[in-house]
Amino acid sequence: MASRGQRSAAWRRSHRLAIWVFRLSRRLPSVEQHALVAELRRAAAAIPALISAHDSASSAAQKVELLQTGRQRAFDIDALLDMVSALAYLHPFQVGLMRREAREIIELLDAQRQNIERGANRRTDSL
């Protein structure tokens, strides 16, 4: 397992996003606690956990699958935050920051996935 200083940029940023989501979701109406808030928190907490699992996965296919799932959870956060924005539950600036962070995490995960796939292709080509 990587030490805190060795964590990937994707893990650090997804961890920060999860903290933002947990803090700001407290401001949402209590009627949303069992729906929107629960989904946001579940998606936010999943991303750094999936990246950590990726670090210990044994095969390239497992690593790619975990990154794809993390990517999907980041898309979920973006979509849920779109709903939060449409309902005017949080200030647009706060929602915008979290949505931008989710999109940048998607880009980081895509880059990691592409690196894994390129590495797997190079190994197969050399056989």
C-alpha cells in the first residue's frame, strides 16, 4: 500500500472531493438526506477506495476495471451535482468547483487507464 506521500494525484484529488462532498452535503435539506445526499456521499467515498484497490490489483484488466468504475462514480457525482445546482441547494460557485474537480478526476483516471492499456499492449506485442 502506498504511503500518504506516495498517493497518486487522482487519489489525492478524489479524497479531497469526497471531503468537500461530505461537508457541503450537510447543507442540503433534510428531505434529501436519504436520497440525493446518500448517493453523493456513496459516489464520493467510492472513488478513492477504488483507486486504492487499483493500486493492489494484480492484473491490468482488474486495474482498468477499477479505474472505469471510479470514473463512472465521478460521472455520477457530476450528474448529481447538476441536480443540486438545478434545485439551488448550494451556491453555484461551490457546485461549480466540485463539478470541475469531478471532471478533472475523470481525466486523471482516463490517463491512468490509457497508460495501463498501453503497457499491456507493449507486453503483448513483445511476445
